[in-house]
Amino acid sequence: MRLALWIVAAIIAAVLILVFLQSSPPLETSTFIADREAPLLENLPTAPPERDVDEPEGSPPTRIIGSLTPLEACQALGFGAEQYDPQTVADVLAASENPEHLLAAHTILRGATESKEVELLEAALEHMPNSPLAHRMALYACEGHNSDFCVNTNWAEEYVKTDPENADAWLALMKNKQRAGDTVGALEAFKTANSAPNHTNYFIDRIRLSIRGMEAASDWSTAIQTSLGLMYAAKDPADSIDVYKICRDMSEIDKVWLDTCLLYGQRLQREAKTLLDVRMASQIEQNAHTILGNTKIAQRLKEERRSQKIFTVDVLAQIFFMDDRVVISDYLDTWKAEGEVTASEFLQKKYDQAPPSERQRFRELVDRCDEIEEQLDFF
């Protein structure tokens, strides 16, 4: 199995596209969902990793694999990474009095085991009742959950109360009202989302939350923590996919919905940080222009998507640096501020700066992953 299951450039896209294709027409594939600038967890500052005092800032890395063993390197590529038990980490975090650890335990269990338990989330919210991220997590965790914690609270409304200037919160309320059959209320929430000054789904914050939890509760390598953190954070679907599906259905029957959807598509086109969101914005706009009879514009949007260059990054370039906390921190900072593509280019540049002998050494190691996997009978 040469292709890694958790290659960084494909993990989240695969999950999101799969969710979308289950009930929607085919879409062009892409990569990560982006996260726009957002506040950190309530009252929980994060200390940046320390740099090696002998390594000047901005200098090319002098190592590739770092402290990774061959087994760890292969597991970071997705071979046998299930050997790392999320339940063990979650149990350690759950015993902590730190509310961030409780949130991390919930995120890890939900991302790794499909756990429907919300007790950890409920306990965390008791300590951080004004945290937008915690409320967003409650919203998604409670979908289809019949506990008192979930059914006695409208978490979409609570999310809006804690984060009223965030379009993501209003989009969540729009989806909630639409599912309940309140199309009038859904439309009003959608309009408010379009005018909200911020738009973040806290994706990078959730990645960092999981990584910090694993750092506190395990001795796993940075490579493993990052690979798993990306997977755990990818649990929730992309807002743009949900909005597209609603717009596809409502724009056919209501002109106000049509106009609002077109405005959202245009906003998303301007603000998107990933190819996925850019393409979803184009899909939303194309659908609106098709209904309006603007066939030339609709065709142009379709052709632009077809001709759009798909950014590809050497997947090994991402794995190479997963055992370097400083590089990973810089990568996530770049992703959050400038988007997925720029962040991937950042890693590619780091990779290109590495000594050729080190790159060759790692490629030879990757070639051994099939053999290592077979010998240890991972699957």
C-alpha cells in the first residue's frame, strides 16, 4: 500500500468530498478547508515552540527525519498509525482539571472513534461558558444526539450569542432553521452571515487543540501528533458544501434566496483560502447565474474551474517536516493567515532547501514502508 492513508494534502479533502458526493452532483476535488484569522480558546494562551539556539531563524533545516524511527516515519505516512490508541490519551486528558484538555479529549475521541459522548464537552463548557469554539463543538457533537445536554439547548443559537460577528455562526443557525422548516428564519440568518465581518470555522484552532492534548498526554512524536490532529479536526463538514446544497434547492423557488446565495458566492470567492472553497464559490455563483439566464457567465465560471491549475505539493515535503515543532507551528500560522496553498508552498520550499542526501535518505525510507508494514502485520 504505497499511498498513505493520512497524507496531509489529502486527508481533509477526501472526507469532505465524500460527505458531499453522497447527496450532491459531482464536484471538482480539492484539498483543505481553510480557516480565517480567529481568536484562540478563551483565556488559554498558547506558548510557541522554542527554537534550537544553534539554529538561526529562517535557516534551512539541517535534518529531515529528525528523531523519527523508520517505524514512526512510516506511521506518519499512514502506515499502521492506528497503533496509537486515542482512548489512552483521552483518558489522561479527561482526568485533568484543564478545560482545554477536556475539549481535546472530546475532539480526539470524536475524530478517532465516532464517539457520541458529550460529557467531556459538557464539563469543559462549565469552565468556559463564553468560548465560541466550545459552543461550535457542542453544535456539531449534538447532531443526532438525544442527551439532555443536547436536546435542552439550541446550540446554533448559543453559538451565535458567543460569536455574533462570525459568519460561520450565522451559517450554522441558517442550516439549523432550514432543517427545522423555518425557511424565513433561515433566510434572515443567511443575510446576517453575508454581512458578518468575520468568517472562521476554527479549523486551525481545532488542529492545535488536538496536538496540544497529545503533547500533554503522550510521548508520541510531533509527526504522529500532527498527522492524527489533522484527521481529528477534519470531522466536521465544510460550511461551503452545506451552503451550496441549500442554495441549489432554494434558489430554484425563491428569488430572494437566489440573490442572497449569489452574494454569498461572490463573498466566498473573494475570501476563500482554499481551492475547495474557491470552487464551491464558483459552483454557487454558476448555479445562480444559470437560473438567472446568464448562460455566458455560468459557462465562463465552469470553464475557469476546468482550467484552474490544481496546486500539488510533494506529499513527502509535508511529512518530512512533521517531526519539527517549529516548522509545523510556522506551517499552521501560514495556513491560518494566508491559506492552504501558501502554507503548502511554505513546506515545499523547506523541502527544496533540504540537502539532497537527506531527501534521498527519506525517500529510501518511504520505499521500505510497505516492507515494514508487512513485517509488523499492521492491518
